[in-house]
Amino acid sequence: MKLKVYADRMSQPSRAILIFCKVNGIDFEEIKVDLSKRQHLSPEFQAINPLRKVPAIVDGRFKLFESHAILIYLASAFPGVADHWYPADLSRRARIHSVLDWHHQNLRRGAAAFVLNTVLGPALGLPLNQQAAAEAEKILISSLTKIENIWLKGDGKYLLGGLRPSIADLSLVCEIMQLELLNGKDRDRILGPHKKVQQWIESTRNATRPHFDEVHKILYRLKTKLSEQQSNQADSVMESRIRTPLTSKI
């Protein structure tokens, strides 16, 4: 029975699972769970994942959720997956686990919350929270600094000095790609100082092409839409100022 992947491509971990499957030639069926339509809250999806989050998979009678667990399972269960994704060497596996464990409470907390409270919130009908954005930015910048000074330390192009990407590289890079939704000024301000991080992102993109770019198309389209909305709002404000008559203070 074909593997089923329940995902929304707007979800960073969903993109990591889809790219991994495509790169490694895993035969699967992608089943879209539209978060904007709250399909993840349906009874049907709750039967797949009681936590009601994407991604999730069904492999025969086996159901699994949480993206890192899914990546580990796919790398272990499907023949033909190259060893560099999840090495047989236990010490290298343990180091990959250390990165994945760190990810959720650091990089993900910073990146997801910052994007939500700067550009994505209004698109979802949520109010902006400047204090939450400021706190998330501190976590995000601290996380990028740690990636550069700890995980990317050395001559390797990938995390932990690797010469080829692991599931940790794919998971973290997909997280950082959410920053593509920011305006150019904010993105450059946050990522600009981290040259090694930028090189690592590009290396991971190149190692997983063309699937990386194909799966991320939804992000690029949304960025264009958000930019157009911001431009239209700025034009409306300018027009209202021009039309407002000046009154004499005399």
C-alpha cells in the first residue's frame, strides 16, 4: 500500500517531509490538509493525528505524526535512502538527534513566531503583536548565531561538519525558508550578518533540487501576494493624505 503524507505546503515541517520523499524516490500520495480552511480540525484528520497538526503519515496500518519522527522513520524504513540522511553510525545519529531536539525550542520558536507576528498574522485574520515579534526576533537571531558558531563550525557545507545533508539540515532549512515571507529589508537585517547560514541554505537547496524549489513555490507565491497587499495599503494611505484638505490654524 502506498505511503500517504498528510501535509500543507505552507507548513515548514510538511515541506521537509515532501522534499525528503521526492529526493529519495519514495512512492507516496500527498493528501492536502488545508490549514487555512481548518481541515486539520476535522474528525477525519483527528483519526490520523489526535494532535490535529501536520504533517502526518499513514504507512499501511501504521500512523505517525511529528515531523522529526517521520523523517527518522522514512530514512530507516524505505530502502534506497542514502546513508548521509540518517547515518548508520550511532554517534552521528545521536548528534543529528541533538540538533533536532534543539530545533523545536529555539529556531522554530523564533522563526515561526516572528513571521506570524510581522507579516503572516494579518493574512490569517490575526492581530499583530509587536511585543511577541520583538521577543521572537531575539530568539531567532540567537538561534541563527548558534547554528553558525556551533552546528556549522568547521569546513563542512552542512550541519555537524557534514559533506552531504542530513535530515537535520533539511528540517532546519525549511524552517528558515519561512523568512522568505518577510519584506526584503527585514530579511536582510536578520539573515544578512549570517553568511555561513546563507551558504548552508543554498547548499541544501542545491542538494535537493528541483524538488526544493517546487515544494517552496507556494511560499514564493504568497510572498508576492503579501507584497502587493502592502503596496496597495501604502498607496491608499498616500491617496487619503492627498485628498485630506489642509485647514488653517488661524
